[in-house]
Amino acid sequence: MLGIYPHFLTSAALIVSVLGAPLEPLEFAATTTYANILPSVTNGGGQFFVQTTTGGGAQATAGATGTGNCPTTSTGTPKCYRYDSDFPPESEWMSLDCMISHGRSDMVTFSNDGPDEADNAIAAVQSVAGKAGIDPRVAFAVMMQESSGKVRPIVGDWGLSYGLFQVQLPGVPLCTKYPKNQCPMDIITKQVENGIYGHNGTNTPPKAPGLAYWMQAEGGDVGRAVRGYNTGSVPNPNDLTDAKGTRSYASDIANRLVGGLLGAQHQYTCPDF
């Protein structure tokens, strides 16, 4: 699993080329407007890449909590959503409640985490995604893909990626030193913020965008945004498997949204073309 910039982008110059010039504000909903992502802005005491207007989060969250279709088991063989044009529309996604109902039990059953920690991770994803104007279902799907929702995940990418969103940021707050079910909420929230907002960095590690950056950079296109989150770029905006990193990553997220993968289930949903 990869974090917000890939292990194979080791040059600061390459990261800068990913970030590019400052982006103009984009509107994702009537009440949700992004500010310029670069340069970074101060949000809650830390340096992040995005700050949103008040009220955007309610809009983002309200649209994701309907009853919807909630399968009790996965919808069958996961589908390969290879092309951006294939990525399922929001009307086909499960409700947030459904995703949480499957995810929460796995977050506790298949980890060393306690129920309070799982609940705090879920609450943090909803809160931070809402503030960033991102549909919390997308953020929840990325978290489950990256760490299975574990606040004490293994360190991925050969010791480079940390936390709930597997961010390549040495020093990211971790829960490993706290007893089971006692990791503080602020530590869990910081892990989520690093994944969604990104981090400003200096020379080591270089600046790295989070999920909010990629949602804006790709004009709200979820398939391309998660492709960028995993890979650090979107080499082919049409074929989402045409990239380094986890080639099926965008398809895996799509399956998490529609029920092809539930909870902590993991499967590469596209062949290695």
C-alpha cells in the first residue's frame, strides 16, 4: 500500500513537478468552495494544503448518509473498473452507514485496536472529510484500502508509510505506544488529517499532497483523484491502471464504494495489464 506520494518518487524535484503551479479555486457543491491549495494554509494549528469554507462539510456529509442499498455480503466477483469512464457514479455507491457497518467490525476484529479507537477513526474521517468538502465515503474507502482502518497498522512501503492513510511522513503521530483502546483522539485525527490535507514538509520529506489536493487537481473526478493519491501522478487520465504503484488502486476504491469489496476485504480487482 502506498501513501500520499509513492516510494519510487524519491526526488524532491519530482514531487515539486507533481504539485505544479497553484490551482484556481473549484466549486464541488453550492456551499463547498476550495481555497488555493498552494501555498499551504494554516488549519487548526498545522500546515496543510487545503482549507475550506464553513458549511461545506455538512453538505458533503448529508449527501452520503442515506439508507441506500446495503448488501450483507460482497456483491460477487469484484469488477475491474479500468477506465475513468467506467468509474461508478455516486448513484451506485453504498450509503456511508452501510460502509461503516461493514468496516467497523473488521477494524476491531482483524486488528489490535479497541472499539473506541475504531469509532474515533470513523468520526475523524467524517469530520476531516467534511471540512475538506470531500464525500466521506471516498475518504473512508481510501482509509480501508490503505490500512483496513487500523490505528496501529504495519509500516508499509518498506518502512516508509505510516498511519491510517499510510502517509510517507516520518514522525506522523502513531498509536503504537498507547495501550489497546487508549490511543488519544487527537493522535487518530492527526493521522486522518495527514492523509486528507497532506503535509507541507521541507526538504525531507518534500511537500506531499493529500486526498483533498487530488480531488481539486482532478476537478472532483474520484477515479483520477485516488489514482493520484496512490501514485503521486495521473499518467493516463483515461486508463486508471496505466500507472506505477498499485495498478488496480482506483478500481479497488470503486469496488469499496459499490460493495464489490466490503470492510477489510482486499483484492486486486484488475489484472496486471
